[in-house]
Amino acid sequence: MKVYEIQKGSTSLEGLRRGERPDPQPGPHEVLVRMRATALNYRDQGILTGRYFGGTVTRNLIPLSDGAGDVVAVGPGVTRFKPGDLVVPTFFQVWIAGPRTAARGALGSPLDGTLCEYMVLHEDGFVAAPKGLSPEEACTLGCAALTAWNGLMVAGKQVKPGDTVLCMGTGGVSIFALQLARAAGARVIITSSSDEKLERARKLGASDGINYKRFPEWEKEVARLTDGRGVDCVVEVGGMGTLQRSFQTVGLGGKVALIGVLTGENGSANPHGLMFKDASLHGIGVGNRVMFEDMNRAIEANKIKPVIDKFFSFENAADAYREHGAGNFLGKVVIRI
């Protein structure tokens, strides 16, 4: 089968190369899937360039964690799926429910990922795609959407109608958070350095947009827009460079869902002020299969369509990496396989 591999020790896009591997076959309780589409996440850029946790990859590795495809064969004992089903692999293999343990491996690193023609996983490592979604739409859900769902609806207090949510930026997690929060009846404020992206976010349901280049002290704009009350949930994808401002924007009884490290891992942020607000900070590590299935039911019920900005062919996967790495997108960048 055709694959892409990140070469051992890769530190740049030059380390992404086309390759061939034997066609996999399903064993007991395993499912063989013909992959139809995959999507990029910020994490994937770090893995390619050796900047992700753990440093450079230690073997030739098939990248990407997002994907969707058709079941073409099942091994002995499989009961959850049949040939023809459209399925999505879970980010962690295999984390069904409950707290995550260190033993759970993630697709795209350290496990081989989804940028390939076929993949075999244990049947418990897939979920059924939401009804009504194409493979390209379904492939975006495993990392960014589930991360947003966990931050909004699972960790801490569940976002409810009438709440206000702050989404930082217009990447995959933040746009999914916008869509899911709006479906839950919440008001959404979103930030970006681009007025054009803010306008697009408003069309998706954001009530207000803040250009953080024009308003570098954007926490003051959040206070103004909420009449000083603050927000009920911050979808914090920036990391240490923005965390202190997020602490300032969260309101009484609110929460900060700490998801990303876009501004890096270094810096200082003092959570002491959360105590006086009865507010909380939650580290979000994607989510388990039960969360995924709950989210998919919500996507079906609310007819949510993932926002895909750019499509690339399998042959042009390197161009997809370039476009994604340059930030020239809103929502998701998808590779058709």
C-alpha cells in the first residue's frame, strides 16, 4: 500500500517521504479500513519537525492521527463493525472510558497514523462516523473536535444555554468549540489576528470577535463585552503565553480548558486568582471513546458540519503541511486519500 513516512530523526518537511508498505490484514478482533481522508492538527507539525514532546521520531513513522475510511474486512470475533461501515479511528488506542493511563498510545506518534491507504486496528479503536457526514468531514473529528467537546462538555462544569465561551484563534479546536458551544446555546467570543477570519467566525455564530493585534490586552475587551462579568469557559489553546490573560477573563465559577501550546511552553502564569472566583483549570488530553460517541450523537442531533477550509490530494500531502503550517486556513485542512 502507499504511505507517507516521517523519516527517523526528521526536523523539517524534507523528512516527509512517500513510501510503500505491505497491505495489512486483520487478525482476531481487528478491522481493516480503506482510508478515504485525513486531517492535520498542530501536533502533527511538531512531530514532523522534532519539536513535539519526546523530540524527533525514533523510527520511520506514518504520520497524522485524524482519519476516516470504509471497513473492507474484519477479523475473527469482530462484532462492532461490518464491511461498508464508515468509521473513524480514535486518537488514543485503546481508551474506551475512565481515566487515561500512560499505556495508551496515540496515532501519529508513537503509533503509526492515518496518512496511508489502509490501516488495521482493534475494533475498539474505531467509532462509527456520524450519519450525514462525508469521509472528508468525518476525518476531522478524532483530535480537534473531541478535544473541544471534552473542554466544553466533560471537564468541570458543562457549558449550558446562556453561558459565554471564549475561543482563542480560528484553528480546528477553536472552530469546533464555536460550533459545539453555539449548539449548546452558549454565546461565543472569538479572537484572531485576522479581521477576515473574525468575520467568517461571526457567520458561523460568534457574537463578537477581538483582533488581538489591535487589542494586545484582549482580556480588557472580553471584560467590556461581558460587562465586567467574564466568561464561563475559556478554550485556551495558546499555552503559557496567554494563560495569565485567560485567568483574568474567566468569571465566577468558570473554567479554563487548557489545550494547546501555540505560544510555547515557557512563561509564567499565576493561578492564585482563580481561588477568589471559585474558578477551575483543567488540562485536556483529547478524550476517550465514550466521549467520542457522545459527541457524535450531538453532531448528528444538531446537524453540525465540520468547517474544512482547504483540500489536498494524497500526492500533494506536503503542500497540505505547508499551508497548515503557515496558518493559511480556518477550521481544518484535509487530505483526500
